[in-house]
Amino acid sequence: MSILATANLVTLAEVKEFVEQKDASKDIVLEYMIDAVSSRFNTFTRRFLRSAVYTAQKFNGTGEPDFWLPNYPVGTLSLVKEDGLTLALGVDFLSYPYDGMLLKKDEKLWTTLPQGVEVTYTAGYALADVPSDLKYSSLKQIAFEFWKQKSKAFGVDSRSYPDGSVTTSVRSNLLKEVEDVLFLYRRLKVV
């Protein structure tokens, strides 16, 4: 099992099925690829996609009515403090778990103090709940990386063949159709 397995969006079994790898001879390579692709997805989306617990996370206040948690969707919201005072969900603020937004009630604003907001929460997708488009994109990207590794095509942008045909490879580290899906999950609001 991979060291970063709690961050991975797909399992080794799913990848092996997708790339039609029947034996265990490439398991270590595939696990590295799963880790690397999952990490790139987190970096690209500017958030941690898999479910995790965030305890006493401190943030700078926004001075605005909305406050965006860096990771979402929010599963549980255990504690929210502002300037050391505990706030009550539904009384002091509203929570929009799908987007990770906390909205102050009654037109009030969040503090402007540095580290003035403290939140304990869980956020992200459980492995069984990773959206199908993210899972499929992860499988496609890993399959592409696996093909590059098997064909020893590292750093190759194009290749000419005797029949005159030319194949080209992706220059960025993510497939275009994968990037298109990841843009749907990217944190747009800077937190």
C-alpha cells in the first residue's frame, strides 16, 4: 500500500483493471503513479480532494460577510471561533458545505485580524464518494503516464515513423481533457 494512500483518488485495483495489468509486476510503479497524479490533482485544484480532518486551523479574517474554507465539500463543522469566541451555526453564520463557504448572518462581517478565524472541520471526498469524472480523469492520466513509462517516451514531444506519420505527446504534465475536468473542481476564490 502506498504511503499517500489517504490522498489517492483511485485504488491500485481500479488502475490495474483500467490499464489491463493482470499481474503484480508493475504494482510499485502504478502506486507511485497513483500518488503522483493524485498529488498533481490536489495542486491543480488548490485544495486537498480526499477527506481529511482539519483541527484548529487558523485563518486570517476577510472583513467580508463570506469566508471560504480552503478544502471542501465540508463533511462536518465541529468548531468555528472568531477572535477567540465560539460561534454558533445557524445563529452567527450559515454553512454552505458543497462550496466550503461560511456566511455571516445579519449582514455582519468576519474579523479582519490575522489568524482571527479558527475552524475545526472535515472536508473532501471519501474514496467511495470521489465524483466519477474525477475518478475517470485520474485513471486516464495514470494510464497515459503508464504508457509513457512503458514506451520509454519521457520528455518526447513528437516521434516520426518510417511511413511518414508523426505522433505528438502532451507537453504539460496533465492531459487537456483532464485539465478541463479539474477546472470544475478548482478553488477559484483565493483563501
